[in-house]
Amino acid sequence: MKNPIDIFVELGECLQTFGQDPDTRKVIAEACRANEWFTSTEVETAVQAICEEFLDRGKLTDWLARYKRLATLSSRSVLVVMAGNIPLVGFFDLLCVLAAGHRCLVKTSAKDTVLMRYVIDLLLQIDPELPLAVYDESTQVQAVIATGSDNANRYFRTQYAGIPALLRGNRHSVAVLS
């Protein structure tokens, strides 16, 4: 696997022109059809913000330099259950899991599958060895990060009891260590 900083900087370079060509305009249109709350402007703004705030080499380097302990952690399979209320809202969780050296299994929201799968495909084109996959529900997970409504959060507490979890409900988060 390549250096995570290099991978995410390259992703940022790939996304710099997102929405400016027929292929990515098609992705935006599909994403907006899949989620009636999304607008093309909102999708483009989300991608631009991700590029500027999360995929800049200097910002990534400074951020990760604060976590010296990352190199000593043992790798886990971490399930990231994503919400779909904002375009690519689960991207930061994906970034954190991979930057920490873990395997990231992504369960996309039914309302934001198009954009997240587009980004996952780009990441795997950049580095096919990246420990990243769409979750198929047959793989054992060792930790979970899940975001959803309070009702979904109650389900997550039951479904993932007994493993380390960061569970987010409506406007709040709670970390549960088992």
C-alpha cells in the first residue's frame, strides 16, 4: 500500500475538476436522483470542501503528525456505516480509518451510494492494495463507526454490542468501548 498521505493527495487531484466534465456531471445527476435532498451545487460544494480541507498535502501532514502512536496500533477491520443526509458526509470517517492503518469496510447510505462508490472506486484505482471495500455483511468487523438517526442508533447499539464503537445519533455522538 502507498503512503496514505500520497493516496489522499492524489484523490484530491482527481477530484479538483469534479463537475467540470461530462463523466462527473453524470455522477452528480445520478447522485441527485438517488437523493432528492441533494442539488448539483451542494454536491460540487461538498467535493470542493473535501479537497480543500481534507486532501491538501500540508493539512494532511500536519494533522497526522500529531498522532505518533498510529504506527504502533494493530490493524482492525472497521465498519463505517454512513449517513446520507449530506453529500459524502461519511468521507471523514473513511479517511480517519485508512489514515490510522485500519481496513475500512463501508456501508453506504442508500441515499448516498453513488458519490461514495465513485470516491471508493477512485481510491482503489489510485492504490488497488488499499484496505478498503464496500461492506457485504458477511465480513467480521472488529470495530464500528456508525452515523444515523436516534432510531438507527438504537439498532446499532444492539447490532454491534460487544465491539468498540463510535455511534452517532441525532446531533450527538457517543463512544462505547466494550
